[in-house]
Amino acid sequence: MIGFQQFLVIMGMGVVLMSCGGETAKNDESSQKKEVVGTESAPVAGEDLFSDEFEDPDRDSWQKPGEVIKKFGDAHGKKIADIGAGAGYFTLRLAAAGANVIAIDIDDNFLQHIEEEATKLPTHVGSIETRKTVPETPGIALNEADGVLIVNTASFLPERKKYFSEIMGGLKEGGQLVIVDFKPERSPVTPPDNLWISSQKLVNELKTVGFTIKEVDAKTLPYQYIIIATKR
């Protein structure tokens, strides 16, 4: 199993640097958008669409991406923002589930990697739009998204309430925010104590900015909890 510092690089250097505040991504100076489409010659069902030199081959066993994606319900046709997308681990899987994904990061190299990987997806699945943002904003416009996914990133946001408030503004009414982060118990992938944040702290902050907490799931994933919050 990889060390945590390597693990952060795998998931995206931009995750570590992202903080909150600032203007929304509709400001052209703070975001860059690029639509990526699949190809008719993409691998057929049964082939591994997600093998990737950036990813730990054991990650699927504990990350259980399918279970995380289920938290959005039927993802088909939904616009879901993957904030801190990194190498596209969840972006590609969300698109394969039929979502129209906004892959958001501050690192050009990872966004380019996602664009390259997206061309391997069949054309009949959802779409992927890469978007470069700045550290001060989550990078979504007002009422733009049906869902937002934040994985292994919340503890790096120094002003989370403000950041969550901007995410609230970027969600459509009834939209869902899904946060995945680490439990306090030691494990092969648990971060150091100073990079860990409790689910209860996040729940309190989300409630403060107006989110309704739908679920706190500490059972599905072996090393992580999942928070589902809705905009009501």
C-alpha cells in the first residue's frame, strides 16, 4: 500500500492546495472550461476503462467507487461537479454511470490527463468537462450542478464554511453534496492526525451554512465516512 504523501499525489496535487472563498467560476479570469467527448472506438464493456498509472491498483477494494456514486441516486443525466478531481478517479466513473461531469482542479497536468482518459470512454455515456479553477473558489457557477463530490479534500479547506456556502450557491434546489473523508482509526491509508477531520465537525459546518444532512454513513467504506447533504 502506498504512503499517504504518495496517495495525495495520486489523487491530485490540486486537492492539497485548494482553499475557499473568492468569486464563482463564472468569472472567466478564474476558470477555464473544456468539453471532452468519447470515441466510437472506445474499449467495449468488459475491458478495463480505468487502469491508470496514477492510481493505486488496490484503491478500488477500499474506496468502493460504485457505492459512493450510488449516493447520488440515478446519476444518468445529472450534472455533477467533482471538486479536486485529481487524476480523474471518480470523474471517469461518474461519466461511465451517465453523469455529465465537471472535473475541477487547479492543476493543468491532471486536467490534461483526464481529457486524455475521457477519450477512451464510449460515446453513449455521460460527458466530461474539465475546468481549471483557482484555490479560492470551488469553481461552479450559481445553480449549475445537480450534485457535488468532494473526496479526501475537506480537511485541506481552511475556511470551509465560506467554501461550503459557495457550493450551496452552485447547487440546484434539491441538489446533493457528497463528502468522503477518513475515519479516525488507523489504517494503511489514513492521513496524519493534523490532516484528519471528524464527520461531526463537517456536519456542524454544513448545517451552519444551510445544508440539510441526509445521511452520515460510517459503514459502507472500511476507512472512510460518507456525508450526504442536500440544498433545501
